[in-house]
Amino acid sequence: MAEETGQEKTEEPTAKRLRDAREKGDVPRSKELTTTILLLAAVLAAFIFGAQVVRTMAGMMRSNFMLDQATIADPAQMIIHFVNSMTEGFLSLWGFFLLVLIAAVVGPIALGGWNFSGQALQPKGSRINPLSGIKRMFSLNALTELLKGMAKFLVVGAVAVGVLLWDRPEIASLAKQATSSAMEHALEILIWSFLLMSASMILISVVDVPFQMYSYKKKLKMTLQEVKDEMKNTEGKPEVKGRIRQMQREISQRRMMKEVPEADVVITNPTHYSVAIRYDQSRGNAPFVVAKGADFVALKIREIAEEHDVPLLASPALARALYHATEVGDEVPIGLYKSVAQVLAYVYQLKRYRKRLDEKPEPPDESEIEIPESLRVDPDE
């Protein structure tokens, strides 16, 4: 993609990109770390079970070299003797095998974690394509692997030479020792030598693990266009999202308009804003907003209110304050309690007048409705 568009891969891989890579079996791995863990596990197993293995093997050698002529001449006896020796040898090595098996499982997943991918098991023609193989042979990754191989050879080789020179007197003294003690001494020399050479691989792993993480992230980096395309595919195109938001607003407005007939009063700007207020003691101690809107929506609220004989009161300052300070369903702010109470008092008097119980009330004058400075909104906002 980067080659086709001419863009550089400068963006960090997204979570989806990383997730898709894992699904394809593409996770960071370090062969050097796996090798190091296996070698150290083998050394640990030798430390724990080595002496017992040597004693078992020594006993097997003694018994095998002490067979009489009759046993050697009898094939059936030799088979039984062979099976017993193999069983005894295997049982003496079970601990060694177990530790190495655990290391063989832990080593590969130490970097990148456990991951099983069916896609990675599918056959691909590129794996057997000679041209693809040649490209891999002369790629930067192949050069890196060559350099790592040379580094391993030099580091481990240098440590091995140093260990042999250091242990040369000990190795020479084995010839003067009894067989059993010489075997145990040889095992001790072998284990310590193997430990030092395995430990040298830690240096290679310390360098390789960060390099593999860096290479993995670099390989999955994305161009800016790829990031945009992914966002479109995962979140939808902007025009589609805009249409969805518009539909959500329409549904919300329809639901809000159904509440207007239940309002006690609609406070208007009177042309730009409309806020429908209702007071219900069962819901709370303060009046609350059942509907609000600006421009076309404000006009629609007023039309519905007139159709259902809901009183309209023109109070531009109060309408602006309520519109900007509340949302549908919110209670009236404390600072506007007195102002809304004046309006509701007028509405209740108006209801009594309609029932011919009182004289026609006068609506509160705009100057009589007090709006706190903190809630006051200028007409041009």
C-alpha cells in the first residue's frame, strides 16, 4: 500500500492492525530467547538430576558388563535385559525431559504470548515459490540473521575456549581417578562448562529481544491513508455517521414533542427559543424541562402547545437562561426557582380564570422576572 500511494509508513499500528496480525499468526518471536531458555533449563535439569543419572548409568554399565555366557547366548534373556536397561535409563531421565519440555513450551511464548492461528497453518504458494525464497535469502532479515549467527559463534566460541583452558588441569586429572568418581567429576565439569556457555547466550538474547520488538512494530506501521481507511471501515463513513446522528435527533425530538401537551407552560423568546416546563410533585420538588428547542423546533413546540391549550409566556431572558442551563428532563436550576415560580403562579391563576373562578390575570412583566447574572445569556449568543 505504501509503495502504491508513495506514502511513508509513519503511523504506529492501531489496535485493530495488531489484532489482525495475531489472528494471522504474526506475533513477535525471538529464536535466541527460546534457545537460551532451553539451554538454561537443560543446565538446571543437569544440576538437579545429574548425579542420580550418573549413578544409574554406572550401575547399568556394571550390570551389562557382568553378564554370564549363558545369558549372552540366550536371545530371549538379552531382550528382557535390554528392555529393563532401557526402562531404567528412561526413568532416570524423566526429570530432565520434563524440565526441557516445559522450557520448550515457555520459550517460544515468552515473547509475544500464546497464540494459535488457523490461518498460519493454511498452505501458501509463496512458501514454495523459488523467487520468494531467493528474495528472502537476500533480504535485510536474512542479513540480520547472518550477523546474529556470526555473533553467536564468536561469543559462544570465545566462552567455550576460555572454559576449556580454565578446566584443562581438571580434565587432565580425570585419568588418574577411579571410574565412579571420574564420572561424577566429569559431569560436574561438563555442567559448569555448559552453564557458562549457555549464559553467554543471554547477551545475544538481551540484544535480540528489543530488536525483534522494534522490527515487529516497524513491519506493522501504517501510512496515514491506511489509518484513515481503517477508521472508515471500522467506524463507518462520515456521511453515514452523520445520517445516523440525524435520525437519532429526529427520534429524540419526536419523543420530546409527545411530552409538550403535558407541560404547564411554554416559555418563549418568542421567536428563537421555546422551553416547556412542568411541575409534578410526585417527581420532585422542583419544576423540570419536558421539551426545549431553537428556531424550527421552537416553532414546532409552540404550535403543539397552542393545539393543546398549553399557556405560552413570552420571556426572552428567562427562555434563553433555561435553554442554555438545562437539558430535557433536568430540573430548573436553583437560581431560576423564583423566576419560574412567578411564571407558574400566573399559569395557575390563568387556569382558575378559564374555569371562571378568578379574574383574568396579568402576565408577569419582563422587568419583574429576575435572572441571576451567572445564568443570564446575551441575546446574540
